[in-house]
Amino acid sequence: MSGPTSAADQAARDDAHLQSLGIKPELRRSLGFLSNFAVAFSYISVSTGTFTLFGLGLFVGGPPFFWSWPLIVIGQLFVALNFAELASHFPVAGSIYQWSKRLSNRTLGWFTGWFYFWAGVLTTTAVAITVPLVLSSILGVDGTVKYGPFSWNVWVALGTLVITTLINGFGVRLMSIINNLGVAAEIIGMLIFGGILLIFFNHQPLSVLTNTYGLEGQANGNYLPVFAVAAFMSLFVVYGFDTAGTYGEETLDASRQAPRGILSAILLSGIIGAIFLLAIILSTPDMAAEITAASKGAFPIADAIHSNLGDVWGNIYLFVVLAAVFVCTMAIQGATTRLMFSMGRDGRLPGGSLWGKVSSFKTPTNAAIAVGVLAAIPFLVSDSAGVIAIGATGTIYLSYFMCNLGVMIARSKGWPRKEAWFKLGSWGIVLNVLALIYGGVMVINFALWDNPAFGDWGNSLRDLTNPTINTLSVLGSDALSSLPAIPIFESFLGIILIVGAIYYLVAARGRADIVQADVATGEVSIA
């Protein structure tokens, strides 16, 4: 009778799995299930997204925007189930880049990783600039006041990136400890505040969840196109669960724990988010007034907590949000760092050997520094990096779609040929198709802009979710009206596609990976 497997024995088995995939184990393998789950939960960060975006959903779609949350969570669950199976087979840094490359072809895999990398960099930027927004609310500071070349908001965001870069570069164990504390505070805080509001401060009937307050008038009386824009509150939050997979090389028993981390992160985020959103809506004393206030830039969640619980509890909640935003920045940077490390290790990025190098801390420190620097660059031209995140988030959804397309190609050719701990079995193709349908519809939703050619779907609300670049400004200057009226999502996607295509054709196409993959497992590349 054999005893329990020690951590050292399990790490040796995990490293053997990596070696069978053609990868030399170099990163420190010290994360358990809770830490693996926590990095994915932090990337999603329900507190961060709902605090900053609840107002968008409310003033665009009214209380019925709530229903976008379960719809998006279910749609992303289709994606997450596919990713969980992939993580069980391939618990490798780089997640969707590695999965797509290994199961379809290197070109699709490379572009999936290229798009996802730049989207991750700018998402890091956007979340970092959210830190001073919360902090200024706590301190009562005007974040737009300039100190030298930058505003207070930008200085705090830059300081945040310095700290998260140091943490990510120093070692995964330090990162996981800080991240776990932040996740615990976020989960406990949201459940406590949501529970108190639901039990003691119900000002609205449940029927408010179907009351549109006449907002369908923004699309000629057609509420569905309005709802599609209001759903961006949920779309901007529920992604990043694949992070549990990208930390696979640093997780013990990764083939089992990474899939559990992916699914636990999205399911718990979905449940907590639904409870909290419902609590805020039902505890809002004057819904019509709050819709108007949200349209002018108010934060309805903060308003609901302050009005019902008082300023002291309101500030405590803001501290919970601050912790969540900080660890969210750290998690997104960490995930993007590991993607850069993975692509660099394969020789698939400029200067690849530098980004694919592991420091004495057994951490991809060079890649962490590079991501931190790249995420800071947008602040040289704008302190409204959140606008850039519109294009970045849409590109993340496109990257998910591309990965699922690659997996569907593999399934059509007989993958998986070997079983892993988590398997979808005969449901694999069904769930893959559902993930592609959902992902395709969401990418189209991201791509629409204010244009009569789209009918009611191209209403003026699209300026909130996909504005044209000629309406943007640089460091507070006038709008860049001399630029062409190209939507920001299409602009961002077009730029990285053109630059990536040039690099791929000149330097990367046809080059064999530095790390040869899938030699001995039966999970050979199908292309």
C-alpha cells in the first residue's frame, strides 16, 4: 500500500510531464490549488470590473442589464470548459498560445499569442490607472491635478506598475501570498456587503429587473441593441480564467489543479458577481435618479453602499476594491509575463532569448520588467488608457475564439488521443461549437460602431464601446480630428495585425521552435 505523494514526488512527475512535452522545467513549482485558482480569480476581479463599469450598464440599459451577467458567465463557461481540458493536457506557460500552436498549426498559434500578448499589456495599463481612481476617492484627492509632466493619477499608476513588476520579478511565491490575501479580502468583502444589502436594505422590488425606464428609446424602441451595449459591463469583466493554465509550470499536480483553477475561478466569480450586482440594484433607493447620476460619471456601487451603510462602511468597501484592483494589476501583468516568456522561449518574439530567460529566483524576471515598461508607455500619450482597453478587451475575446477554432480543428482530426485528468469526452465537440458560436457573436458585438448601416445595432451608444480614433485626445489636447474615423477596436487590431504579419513573414515564419514539442506523449502537433 503506497502512502500519500510528497510535494517533491509530485513536482518530479509534473516536471517529467513537461519534459515529455519538450519543455525544460525551469520555473519554481510551488503553487497549490488555492494559489492557482486565486491568480485566475484576480485576473477576472469582479470587484474591479463592477466598481468601474456598473454605471455603464445602468445608465445604458437600466436594471435589466443585470441579465447580461449570467448570460456572459454561461457563454464564457463554454470557453472555460474547453480550456480546462486543454490545461489538463498541456499545463504550460502561455496558455492559449501554446494550446493553439500545438493542436492546429504554428501560424494560428503565433497570431493567437501575438494578439493576446498586446491585449494583455494594454489591459495591465488600463487596470493600473484604475488604482488611483479608487485611491483618490478614499483620500479625496483630485487625480487630474498635474505634478510635473503627469497628473496625480498617472504617477500613482506608474508607481503601481513599479511595485507589481518587482513582485512579479522577485518570485512566484511572494506574488501568490500577496495575491491570496487580496483575493480573500475581495471574496469576503463582496459577500459581506452583498449579503447585508440584500437582507436589510431592499428598496426595489424584483420586478425592477425588467423595468427598462424607457431606455429602449436610444435605439428606436428596440431594447435588444441597447442591452447588447449594456452587456459590456459584463464583457469587460468575465475573462482571464485561462490564467490558471498559464501558471501550470509553477503549480503542483498541474494537470489536475489547473483545470480546477480555471473552472473554480469563473464559477465563483459568476456566483459572487450575481449576488453582488443584485444586491446593489435592489438596494438603490431612487433608481431613476441613479441612472441619471451614472450617466454623468457617478459610481452607483459606491453610492448604494454609502447611502445605505454610511461613510465609514463605504470607505471600508473602497479599501476592498483598492486591494482587488492592485492584485488584479499584478495578476494580469503576471499572466502576460508568462505569455511573453513562453513565446520568447520558443524564439517567437524579437529578442526571444532574453524574454525566455529565467532569473535566479526561478521567475521570468526579464519578461516581467518588459511587460511593466510596455504597460507604462501609453501614459506618455494619454491618461485615459481605459479607452485603449476597449480594443484590448475585444482582442482578448478574438484570441479566445482563435484558440477554440484551433481546438475544433484538432477535434475534427481525432484529438484527444490520450486521456487527461479533466476530459469532456463526447461533449467536447458540442461545447467547442457552443464556445465558437458565443465567441463569434461577442466579437461582432465588440466590432460594431456608431453607423446607420448597422440599423438599430449601430446606435450612438456604440461611441461608448467602440469610438472612432478621431474623437480621442492625447494628454488633454483637442480631439485628433485629423485622423480617419476608424473605430478603436478595428484600429488596434489592424495595427498589431500589420506589425505582427510583417515580423512573422520576415523573421518567424518557418523557424522551428527552440523547444521542440510533444515528442513522447502521443499529443503530437496535428498540422
